[in-house]
Amino acid sequence: PPRALSFHLVDVDYSNGNWRDTVEVIGYSGGSAVNPTSMTTGTHTTQISPNTVQGTASSNTSESNVEVDFQTPIDTLTIRHYDTTSWTRFQWIGIHDFHWC
């Protein structure tokens, strides 16, 4: 397994009365859950728990991006995207720039 892993969540945003992107990131090492070492949020996102971020404003800029960093070895990664409103239309985020060693 990689000793360290980092990547970006892209376009994690919020539209009042429409949608609110929420993303949970959990690593696993030998079956045990591991939270990210850090989740660096843009000005249009906020960290609501050790492993979860949420959009706070509508944005198509890097201000709605989040850098996720694991500095402990993990062998499995789970990323769960969901909407915390009653919005039923199509919504998405991006995941890119994976780096590991």
C-alpha cells in the first residue's frame, strides 16, 4: 500500500434552495478506518468532521476545491458524495490529481 496519498475534490459547492455537496473520505488500513491527516478547504467549502467536507457557496472556481491528504498507509479508499438537501436532479463533483508514494 502507499505510505502517503493526496488528491483533490473539485467543485464541492452549495446552491441555496437547491443542493449542498457533502463528501466523506475514509481510508482503511487492514480493515481499520483511517481519517485523512488533513483536508484543506477552499473559501467555499468547510470541514464538518474529521473526514467530511461540505460546500458553502455556489462556485466554479478553485475556491470550491478540497485537498485531501493521508500521511499514513492505507490499502482501501472510500469516497462518498451525497446531497444534504431534497434536491433530486443530477449533481456531481470531480476527483483528480492523485499523488502517492
